[in-house]
Amino acid sequence: MFKNILVTEDQDEMLALISETIIPMPNTAEGKKDNSTHEYTARMIDDCMSKKDQEKWLQGLNQFAELAKTQGKSDFTKMDTASRVKFLIDLDASKEEKEVNFFFKTMKGYTLRGYTTSEYYLTNIRDYKILPGKFKGCVPVSNPS
């Protein structure tokens, strides 16, 4: 799937749940969740980060899974929504300089960027228009004098 980072299916599912917990996505017209921000995040990590930061992010991903099992007493993917939210809030409040904190801060930042630049957000929430106004070519010009 990616050329520089190796993400398993279980890790991909966990990344999707992290993104979904950070920004709960609405259902699409087909009734399924539009949750592609984790794919954007992983693509940004794969394409735009240095090899050192990619390794740090992957170590943080593994530490995140272990931390969820020890602190959350369950696999992150098996936690209920309230437990996932509490776990992420606690992790976000942590001031430690560990790989898991680097992983989460990076994940959170790219999730927010991916969502706020998505077609859904720009067309349905921001009411984004490509042009700032409408062109009216046949409007009489009045003489200012």
C-alpha cells in the first residue's frame, strides 16, 4: 500500500478508529462512513516525512497499541467510543517526549488537515466556492460624473 512504511490491516483499522475518534465522520448518501482521513495521514507520513521520522512514527504506532492494552485495558479497536475518547484526551494531555506522543500529535494534525481540506468539509460545511462571486457580463455601467 505504501512504499516507505509498512502498515498491517489491524494497524490500518486502528488508524481509521483514531481518525474517527478525533473527528466523527458523518454517513455518506450510501449510509456508510466516509473515513478516508487516516489514508491521507498515512500517505503524508509515507511521502513527506524523513526516514527517521517515519521510523519514529511507526515505533509510536506500536507503542500506541501497547499503551492502549495496558492503560485502556483493551485493544484500542475493541474499546467503546467513550473509552477511546478518554484514552486520546489523556494521551494528548501528556507532556512526555516519547514516540507514542510524536505518533499521536502527527496523527491528530494530519487528521485535522485531511478533514478540513476534504471535499465534504469544503462543500458541505464551509460552503466553499471556487470563484469569490458571480460574473455578470451584461451590466450597464453608469457614468460616475
